[in-house]
Amino acid sequence: MNPPAPSALPPDFLARLDADESYRRAHFPVARDRIFLAHAAIAVVPQVAVDAMQAFNLASADGSLDYSGLLLQDMDRIRGVAARLLGCRAGEVALLGPTSLGLSLVANGLDWQPGDEVVCHHDDYAANVYPWLDLERLGVRVIRLQPSEPGLLTPELVASALGPKTRLVALASAHFLSGRLLDVDAIGRLVHHAGSLFCVDAIQTLGAQPISLKEVDFLSADSHKWLLGPLAAGVFYVRAELQERLRPSLQGAWNVKSPNFLAVDSVAYEAGARRYEPGVLNATGLLGMEASLEMLLQVGVERVASRIDDLRWCLAEGLLARGWRLLGPARRATSDPTGGILSATLDRPAGVLEAHRTLLSAGVVTSLRHDREGIPWLRFSPHFYNTIGEMDRVLSLLA
């Protein structure tokens, strides 16, 4: 037998989290001792994910696992859950992490020609820069977007970089430091109108912000940030019409048809996005990811995004009142939407380091990041289960 699929949470789950602190702490054990505001780094997993992974490990220990069912039917079920979150077909989802693996599969799987161009943002997280820079060895020209602020990638800026030789535009759905959100639909339309392909690194929004794949060709995201899943369990989306065009650059006994696990005389790939999964999958992590995805789907990603926005702006307003400077917009406005990331600094850099230590000693987990000029930024990234009371506590510590 195999571990069961995650059971449904009660319909009033979100309301119970708000009303009952012991209930919140039972489902998010980190809240017992800490205020965790580093979901843009390596997030903590909720209890439902821990339970799912533990059930797998216990069945693995006593020998009761049906591995054939686990690696086929169970993984197909998880693809279906991921497809519900992404709004696509299950056959367009490969269960691969980390994010850089999916991005590298795109970089290595297209038939590049000398003179082709790739557009990217050099100040994106490095995982979404190096796969494209490496293409220069093939004669590909990398066009680096240079916005006035990290992540401020307007459709106009992207349009100015497109040309007749643009083969691919590769951008992040949100900037890892400024938190600026990418207008995925608008930019995707521009890219496709120019006859190019669009690849999205979605790790900093998937699970925390709604996303449309209408104008996306490839997407990669690990689960260990806003999806509240474990490390190295993730999703890689490839539009169905492009799967014959994106050659799998990894081959193994699982993505190449191998009757009875015996090699045959030619390479024929499995149907759908399974062709990008060369070997056995991270079953433990994917079962944990599935439980977290089901939780987010039940709460509703729109509601998750709204809650995160309230928490972010509670922090932002309090930080501004205490003399901090924000990276990104300083006022809440629908015309300039932000994601869950809030980065702030002080005129005195040492004060940022002191604040980070002060918070950590009080059980508040944030991220310390530096920009290209070496300026330190304190990065806050709350999730939907955090509370306004926790934000008030953080601000009182910074007073």
C-alpha cells in the first residue's frame, strides 16, 4: 500500500487560523516559537506536508510501499494537483526541482543558432541569468535589460529589447529583492507578437499570487518558497505544442520508453512533460509538496495574495514611520502592485545589520540581502498564516 492522498482541510480553515492561535500553531508549528518572515528564501513547511512525508517514510521503512503505483499513479495525481494550481493540463507538467533545473532544460533543449538573441534581466536571481549567459558559447547574444530599479520591467522596456533575432525572453514573475511583479500577460503578448518564446521563473510568486499561463511557454518553480513545500520538489511547465520542439537534454530509463527497463535500439520519449523526467522522482518531497498545494488551493490563491498584501503593507507603513527606506513603491496602489517581498534599508548600513540581529535574537526570521552596490537590505516576506499581531510585534522590536 501507499500513503493516502492528503485529506481535505475543513471549509472554515482560514477563519479558524484567525480565531484560534493554538489551531494556527498546530498547523504551522514554526509559529509556536518564531515569527517567520523569510518565505522568499527557504520557507518552513506546514504540518500537513510533514504528515504526508512522514507517512511515506514510515511505509518505506516497513516495506509496504507499492513503488510501481507510487512512481506512476501517485505522481500522475500530483501532476493533476499542480495543473490545477497552474491552470494547465497535467500532461504539461513535469515534477522537477530545483527551479534552475527547469530553466536549464529550456536553455539546453532549444535548437540555438549563432546570432540568436535571448533577453533577460541581469539583476534577476542568478539561477535565471547563468543558463542564458552560458549560451554565449554557442554564439547566442544575450540582451540584458537595464531598468531604473531592480525588477521594474515594464512592457515598454521589454518591447525595446525585442528584435528580429530574439528567440527567447526569460524573466522572473517577481524580483527576488524589490518584489516587483512582472506583468506576465502583457509582456507575453509582446513576446509572442514578435515571434519569440517566453520563459518564466515563477518561484517568487507561485502559490502567493495568481498567475496565467495564457502567454507563457515555459515555467519553472521549486516548492520551497511560497508553495510551502520542501526543497528540490517543484514543477516545470512546457506548453504542449512545444514539447516536440524542446528536446529533452537529460535521458534515462523513465523518460525514454524502456520496456521492462531494457534499452531498445532507438530513443522514443514518454508522452507529455514526463519526457523531461529522466529518472525516479523525489517522491518524499513531492508528496509533501502535494499536501501544501492542496492547502493553498483550498484557501484560494486570490485570498492568499490578499492576506499577504495586507501583511506586507502593515510592515511597510510601520517601517516608513520609523525612518526606513523601501525598495519599490512606498504607497499602496492598484496601478503599482507588489508581491509578498518587502526590502528595507537605513541610511546607516550598520543599523540594518543590527536590526537583523535584534530580530533574530527575538525569534523573528528575516533575510539579509545586498544589492549590486553592496547596500544591505532587510527582506521581509510574510505568508498568509502570519498575523497582523506578528507584524506589530516586529515593528515594536525595530522601534
